[in-house]
Amino acid sequence: MNLGELDKLIDVVKTKIIRDQKGTWSKGSNTYLNALFDEINEVKEELSSEKQCFLEDELGDILWVYLCFVHNLEVEGKVSMPKVFERSLIKYSERVNGINNGECWDEIKEKQKIALEREQSKLNSIAPLK
């Protein structure tokens, strides 16, 4: 996979979410959150089937539903999709680099949690009142 393929998939997601907003099927991010659990169960089933194509297809469904979920959250004003990817990259780069340098995974997680709490506290203090 290359990043171009991921960008193309995200473009299809955006098109799908626009379509969802015009219909009655989707109830926003909750629709896709619930679908994630269904897709995870389908992956569990395929793991024991030893059918590679079917497993890959179901894993693709998880990716699709996850991206639809995050994009819906973005449309709802709850997250920024680029920020989700950025946070994930930073978070796991720090953890993997840390354990490769002899640090403890749990200690790294705790430091990251404290940093997130500080960041959220700053956001809360500057958030406009509703």
C-alpha cells in the first residue's frame, strides 16, 4: 500500500458521507461506531476459516468503517481527521522508539496521558462559552 491509495480511499469515504447526509440510512458517527463491532466479529470468523481473500476483505471493511467513523466525527465537529493520524504517528513512534531505547511502555503511556491532560486543560480554558 502507498499513501496515494489511502488518500484515494479517504476521497471515496468523503463522497460516501456526503451521500449519507442526503439519505436516511446513516445516523452519523454512531452508525459507523456500531458497524465497527460488526466488522470486528466478521474478522474473528474469517480468522478461523483460513481463507486469505475473505480475511483481507473483512480487514478492508474495518478500515473503511473506521475511516467513515472518523470522517463523520470530523463533519460533526468533534475531531480533525489529520490530527487523529498525526496523534497516532507521534504516540506510537514515541512508544516504539522508547522501548527500543530501554524505556518501559507503561511509563511512556503515563507520560503521554499526562501530556494529553495538560493539552485538554488548555483547550478547556480557552474554549468559547456556549
